[in-house]
Amino acid sequence: MLLPQLALFFSPKAYYYLSMRRLCLVGVFLFALGLFLPVCIFSQEQGVPSTIPELLRRPLRGEAPRYPRDMVIGELGQGTAPEGAWRYAQGIAAYLVGSVSGISGRDRDILREYFPVMESFEPRRYNLGGGRTEVDGSVSFLVRFIGREQWIAGELYLYLDEGNWRLDEIVLEELRTMEEGRGGYTYDFSPYERFF
């Protein structure tokens, strides 16, 4: 604004010099701003409140792992069941899906009666969770077998026999379609689902 008016009093060379000087001053100002502005901006770690509480971001020492939830049977994971029972229940569920074969002979005979049900909808995977120890010392796990278009939920019961876990029985509900499973979710989000 001022430079065009000054151009009337100065030669073109002087006008060029003043405009270049102005351009250099703007460049120096922007360079200095680029150097010092990042120092003035605070990171989230320096006092800006976070929407996720610190207790959820870092697991505490000895804290139980957070498992996701199945929309029908609830939280997945070992629950309060012993480790050996948890591993054996996983083996039984995997055997019924058809991905493993290392089940004892007596338990294999019990599982054969469930083959017709499993073959009717061909489960591809299973969700196992809700393990708990019953009053009589047996252990139960909630289980859900999921096929392409249908699923079935139930409960798997184990008991300890001479130091080894054995299958007592499996109680299965009726087959359901995938649409029926979507309507049964209670929206009781765990911290795992909400933030991760």
C-alpha cells in the first residue's frame, strides 16, 4: 500500500529494493515463527485432559486381562475357572468345530452324540467364556458355536477325575439365525469395547 506511493518518489531500482526487503522480513518472521511455535504448543502428555482415563490406558501390575464380549454369552475368557479346565474346554470346543482331535476316548464318545447337531449348521468357530467353579467342584463354561448362517449357545460342564479334567455334559440351546443373535445384545459395553 505504501510502496506504490513511494514508487512515485523513488526510482524503479529503489522500489525493487524496498519490496525485496519487505519480502525478506516476512520470510524471516515466518522462519522464526516456525522455530518457536512448536515449543509453545503443549502435547497431550503435558496437562491437556484426555478422554480415556489413565487406568484404562495402562494395565496395572497383576491386573486380569480385559477380554472382549460375545453378544450372547457375555465376557470371553477363563473367568474363575482353573487353567487346566480352561485349556481342556478349549480343546473340546475346538474338537466340535473340527480343528483338533486330541480328546480322550471316553469324552470322544460323549461328544459323538453332538455331531448331528454340529453337522446341521457346520460351525466355523467358537467363543468360549464365562468359566466358573460350581459348588460341587465341577467347572462350567458358556460356549457359542458360530456357523455361516446359524449359531448355537450352551454350557459345557467339566469335572476333575484323578487329576485330569473330564467332560460331564454339554447343554445346548436350539439353533438360531444370525439375525436373532443381533437383537439380543444389551449394549453393556466393557472398557475394552468402548476404547479399543
